Amino acid sequence: MASNHTTQRPRERVAGCLQALLFPLIIIGIIGAWNYYQDDKDNSSSSSSSSSSSPDEKSGEWKAGDCGGPDPDGSADAYKAFDCDDSGATFKALKIMDASILPDAVQCPAGTDLIVQVSITFGSSGSGGIPSSTVCGRNLSGDHPGDAGAGGGQLVKGDCIDNTAKEIACAQAGAADYKVLDLVKTEAECPSATTDPLKLTLALGRPYDVICATKAA
């Protein structure tokens, strides 16, 4: 079974001869607490200096800065956690967002090259499961299709689209294409430089309904 999860003080009644024992016990307690603090501080310092990052081993939860890559034992679109200096690591998490069963409901930040849905699975099956979070990942290589204007990833401000609202690389945009100035819910929210607000058909969960655009060339 594999799953994602995040992952009284007694009354003081010292009297008579017991009071004589209290002072040495306090001293022993202080020494023990100091040694524990020093050990914990040393361990924290050594772990924070490491460049590697991977999801918490106990909870399985991803954090920004964790790394992952294709799972060699999974399907073609399966990913797993790797240390960032591992040869199998291909991306680093820019941001961790809530999961959604709606494909357009999660809007990752600009620079996101791939989106990985993390699911809780039960039993021996590695497929399916209950969505638990979304990893917005950026390639560790120099290939970044999710950068504004690069033509890949999710649509963001600074991207270019054709007259069907399909994303294209800005370097290939022509006179009939558009530059995205903003993504909003209503035309009234578009910036003043907008010349061509493109109202989209309704999509459940999508955080915007209008592409504020102007001619790309």
C-alpha cells in the first residue's frame, strides 16, 4: 500500500527530602537537553548543505525544489522522485499545487515545462489512484518550452497564439497571429493595450475565459 499523507505535565508535589533531589535532576536534564540540541543542530546543518532534494520519505509529499524524472519501471508518462544530482532526474518542481480531476483547472506559473499529477494508489497496482497534488516542473536541461513565447507548456502572458487560439512560438508568429497580454475572466479586466480580446468557450474549472491579445506583428 502506498499513499500520500502529511505525512500533560505532572503536578509538582515535592516535599521534605525529595527537594534535595530536585536540583541535581534539573542539572542532569539541562545537560541532556543541551546535548540533544547540539546533535539536532549539527544534523540540521549537514542536511541543509546538501544540494539533493526529493519528496519526504515518510509522507511522500512533494515540495518546491524537489526533483524527479521518468519512471523506468512505469508507463510512458509515469514519473518518480530522484535526488537532484541523480542521472535520472530531468526536472525540478517550481511549485506544488492542489490536485484536480479537471484538466484545465490547475494553472502553473510561467516557466513550467511539464505538469505531473501525483496520485494516491492502493494495493499493488501502480496505475490510477486518487489525485493528491500537482507538480509544476521545470526541465533541468536548457530546453524550456514553458518559457513565455517559447510555444510550449501552458498558455501564459507573453505567449503567442494563432487565430484559433492555439499556442505557437513567438519567433514563428506572423501578421495574422497574436501576442497574449493577459488571461482573465471578463473582457473588462483586459489591459488597455488589448486590441483583440478572444472570448473562449466555457471550460469547467479553467481559471480564465478571455485571452487579452494584440497583433503579434
